Amino acid sequence: AQSVTQPDIHITVSEGASLELRCNYSYGATPYLFWYVQSPGQGLQLLLKYFSGDTLVQGIKGFEAEFKRSQSSFNLRKPSVHWSDAAEYFCAVGIGGATNKLIFGTGTLLAVQP
Amino acid sequence: DAGVIQSPRHEVTEMGQEVTLRCKPISGHDYLFWYRQTMMRGLELLIYFNNNVPIDDSGMPEDRFSAKMPNASFSTLKIQPSEPRDSAVYFCASSYRATGELFFGEGSRLTVL
């Protein structure tokens, strides 16, 4: 069955430090992969997506992610974290050949220390 | 432009009562999704529509749940009768074509006592 795993439930980083959030997926075909961010009390917002082509994708707010087929991973990175990045981050995979039917991971809650 | 609008933002009801959640998608979007978010189960896709037609309702937990989209600008998710285990945040999202970019509303937090 298709699934998305985010192994880190909670991560704390210092402001200005680099960030990497892990995501592994299970899907038989070429996946459509996404990262969304959720601020407290808000809905989710798309950060970036991968459909095909260049395996390193750039997103909004200075985020990037790299698709590694051999590792079934799509990790999210940011070189320097800002306090406003504190939020919950969700990895998702589009299944059934549909880029709109998304299965989300359980999320990683990011805290940023001053 | 207005985003996805959901109402009510908060709903507290008693077990056995009917609950209706409402959603107005972004104008021009042709897909509409209902998700449920809980601590235990995370984000679950309940149902989605394309051009007002339900495409996949396999995530609807049971017959107590129903969703309609009578026109392109309005959808409802109804729970009848409600149970305490239905307590969750229900999100509506819309998108234009199959881009994978879903625009989420702020959610409706449901508490069933």
C-alpha cells in the first residue's frame, strides 16, 4: 500500500542553523511528491512539488527538496532557519497517477530556538 | 482574492446531533477535497470532487458521513448522527486541474461531547 513516513515527530533547531526534514515514501510507480507547511490554526500551504525532471526542486520561503529514487526519499532542506519557520511540515505523495489525490505523512513539528 | 472559506470555524455539539460543515472553494477551481485531521490518524482524505462530481469517497469512514457539492461554489460535509470519535479538524481544499497544489481553508474544529 502507498504510504509516507516522516520519522521525526518533533525537531528543534537554532535560528540560523540548517534544517533537514526527512520523508520516505512507498509507492510502486513514479511518485508525485509534495511538501506542505501548516502554521498553528491554519490550513496547509504548498512549499514545493516534484513531478519529474531535475531531482532537486526549489520552493517558496527558501526551501528545497531532493528526490532520491534509490532511497525512496524526498527530504526537505533549508540552509538557514528563521524563527518564522516554526510550524508543522507534511510530506505527501500523489497516488493512483493522480497528482491531486494526496496521501500525507504524519508531520514533523519544527521548533526554532532564538 | 478570497481563499477557501469554511464555516463554522468551531462547532461543539452533543453525541447524536447532526453536524453540517460548509465550504466555498476558490472561484474557478474544479477540484474540491475534504480532509480530516486528528492527532491519532493525521490527515485523512475523506472524499474529493471534480467538476462537482464525487470521484473518490473511499475515505469516508462510514454511512454517517455524507458530502455533497450542488454547484461549483459550495460543498457540505454532513455527519448524522455524530459521535465523540468524530471530533477532529475538518479541512476543505480546492485546486485548479490536477496540479497537486491544494489550497486549504482554515478548517472547522468539531467537538462532539
